[in-house]
Amino acid sequence: MAVKIVQNVDRISPTVSVAATSNPIALKSGYIRVAVGLTAAFVETGGDPVATTNSFYIPPYQNEVLKERLAKQQIVGITTGTSTVITFDVNAGNPFLVGDYVSIENAQPAGINTVHQLVTATSDSSVTIAANTSAIVGVITATGATLSRSVKVSALADGGSTNISITEIVQLVSE
């Protein structure tokens, strides 16, 4: 089986006593490949994960593909303020849930593009996120702006320390 790398994430280096957490990953495929080095690791994924010894276990020199729920939608409007309201087209639907973390991409001006913000409310055609954008004016969404669910990966080493490589992939079937 072949895999295509959709995006790389900065490597994390947890120890036996301190979990390390990745940068946010604005999901494109929802398949997160986690590769462990010399020492086994416990791994968690989600909006604000913290790995513990009860988390998913990956043995040394192994990798696993973890599936996250994919949610992405085209943005038609952004209302700035102490919280930010993102509006979708009337019949587009809303794939986001309260408690999700999301990232705005490709909106103008660049300052409106937020990374890993908590969804605090939803309706059929909008979400409210915990991002204070009250200082941003002149928002343009006609540039193909999208809202994507984002996650982080947290890992705790099973002994000593280890390096964890994280990539988002698309699995392709070989012919």
C-alpha cells in the first residue's frame, strides 16, 4: 500500500515524565500517521490532548495511522468581535460541533486567519469561535476562505525520551 503525504507536522520529543504536544493540524484528510523512535510512546489526539499512561500505546520503531473526524466548510461571511461568527452558505450545512477546534484559512486580511480556536456555539449555517477579532476590519471571504477542524497530537514516552514524527497522509491502494 502506498501513502501520499498531505502535510508534515513539527516533530515532538516527549520524555517519560513530560508529555509533548504538536502544533495544530488543520485537517485535510483526517489520517494522522504517528511514528515512534527508540522508545515506545503513549499517544492522544484531539483539540487539546494530554497523553497519559492510559493513552494509545505505540511500540518502539513502529507507526500507526489514527483517524480524526474531518470537517471543512467554505466561508461566506465573518463577523468580527470579542468572539467571531463564521457563516456558511444557506444550504451548505455545518459539520462542526461545540468543543471542536478550528482554523480559518485563506481569508483576507491575513490577520483574520486564526489557528486552533475553540467552537463555542453552532447553528445550521454558522459557528461562533473564541477568537477576539475586534481589531480586524475589512474582512474579505470571497478569496476561497475555509474553516477546517484542527487537532493536536500529544505523546508521553514510555521510558527515557523519544522522537515522534507526525504526518497527515492519504492512503492509496496499490494496483
